[in-house]
Amino acid sequence: MNPEVRRAAEILRAGGLVAFPTETVYGLGADASNPAAVERLYRVKGRPADHPVIVHFDSMERALALSREVSEEARTLGKRFWPGPLTLILKRSGKAKDFVTGGQDSVGLRVPSHPVAQALLKEFGGGIAAPSANRFGRISPTTAAHVREDLGKDVDLVLDGGPSDVGIESTIVDLSGANAVLLRPGGISREEIEKLISLKEKQGDSPRHSGGLEQHYAPRTPARLVSSHQLDKEISRFGARVAVLAFSRPDERVDYWLRMPRDASGYAQKLYGALRELDGARCELILVEAPSETPEWAAVNDRLRRACARE
Ligand code: TXA
Ligand code: MG
């Protein structure tokens, strides 16, 4: 056993906070059965107390013990996608306390596949409550360095597992109501889920689900999505210091630009690091060349729309 992982599990048992890598983004973990630890987690994160948090386990069996009613659909999705970038919202059992569910009757469960997350969860043995390891409303971290930049000394230990493979948060499927609903597109596509179960459209937007708030995952610099054919025109129109996220070098001169991969999974993997880098470029505006609207880009487009949303 890696001594860092053992130390991390001890910190969790003592009520501390540990940031750890997952295949989606880094999580900020606390013992899901310890109210004081979870309270500190919310304080560091800057998250409202009535927002629920995902509880992570090393196995499907342990995860499902937090639900009082495990449907056939839940088992089907769990068997196919766990360990992996999927979160299921299920009716909670008595083991899922108000302080992790935000007082709701449902609980968010995930079994991550990252080897360091798996090692930590096994060593710890219980559930780890973990939102993404960023301050509320900011860009999720995909490296240990991002976590340290954001949370500094407020976290007791950061486990470094290299850059996250998927790069954006897990897909969330809500199975706690009458119909299965996709709450957040992510590492697993809607199409992959729909091969196994049928999904209904989301009815309105629950404010309890913070990833559902309009402006989320946002850089500090104002950002805008523009179509490929308008990119050069928009660059010249602004005349300000502009940073650009694009698929190829803009014809117009820009202060800072980054080239993004043309495939959706490569793009997702680089997205948050790229937004952080552009945010640090001291420009007045970030222009993002919009990817295509085809299904494989749904999760990336969801995050880009939120990054570019302004009240
Ligand atoms: O990939 C991920 O899911 C990462 C890694 C660390 O696992 N975690 C993550 O957590 O993105 P967080 O807290 O940043 O986003 C989880 C979302 C939040 O919007 C939360 O409100 C929602 O899941 N959620 C959790 N439990 C819920 C529940 N019982 N009902 C509705 N939404 C829930
Ligand atoms: Mg988050």
C-alpha cells in the first residue's frame, strides 16, 4: 500500500479533508458519515448547506447500500458503467444522512475507476463525500496543481494521480423519480445510457443541483462562444486584449490562443486546464470557437455554455 494513500485514509478517519484524483476531475473528500467533516468540506468549498454532495465508494455493493430501493435500471447502469464516470441519484436509505443529501430524500452515488481513488476508497473502507475540488462556481480541477492553486492550505492533503483522463465531471442520471432523467451530461454519453434504459426529458431545473445553475464552471474573465466563421470578425471587432480557444490558428492577430483537439474526448480532457490558462492570461475577453452540435459534443457544449453564461 502506497504510504500517501494510507496517510490520506487516516486523515479522513480523523475528520480531515483530502483532495484525490478521479478519472473525471479531482474531488475534495471527507468522511461521508462524519457531520463535522462534511460541514468543514462545505465551508472550504463555499457551497450552500442545502446542496447535496456525491458519495463515492470502491464498489457497487457498498454504494448501493445507501439506497433503500435499488431498481433494475440502477443495477443495469451500475454493472455496465461502474467503476467509471457515472453518478446515480437514488432514493436514500437511513445510511445516507441529511448532511450529504442536502436534506433531500435522494442520494448521489459514484464508484470512480481511477486507481488512486480506488486505492483510497479501499483503504478507507467507507463512503467519501466529494464535490469537485474547486471553490463554488469556479472551474473544476483536473490536476493536483489546480487543486493547490484553488484550495491552498484549506485542504489537509492532495493526492497526485496525474491529469484526469476524462477531464469533465461524471454523467448524472436521476433514478429517484418516476422517470429516469439525465441531470448532467458527462463522461458517458446520453446515447450510451439510452442503449440500456430510456431517459425522459428533464422537467425544469432543480436549484438544488448546483451543476444546473446557469453560471457554473466559469472563468473570471468574461467568455463568449462564437461560431468558426465569425471568429476572426469577432476578434477584430473587440479590439481588446483577447484570448482565444480555437481548433486552428486565427487569421486575426490575438494576444493569446490555445489550439484544442478536434475530437470531443480529447477536447474534454484539455478543456478545464485550457480555460484556467486563458483566465490567467490577463486578457479582457475569452473567445471560444464553438464545436459542432452533434451528440458526441453534448457534454463539452454544456460546460462551454456555462463557462460563457453571465448573469
Ligand atoms: O465527476 C464528478 O462527479 C466529480 C468527481 C469528484 O466525482 N464530482 C462532482 O461533484 O462533480 P459536484 O458536487 O461538483 O457535482 C455533483 C452534482 C452537484 O450539482 C450536486 O448538486 C448533484 O451532483 N447532486 C448530488 N447529489 C444529488 C442528489 N441527491 N440529487 C440531485 N443532485 C445531486
Ligand atoms: Mg463541481
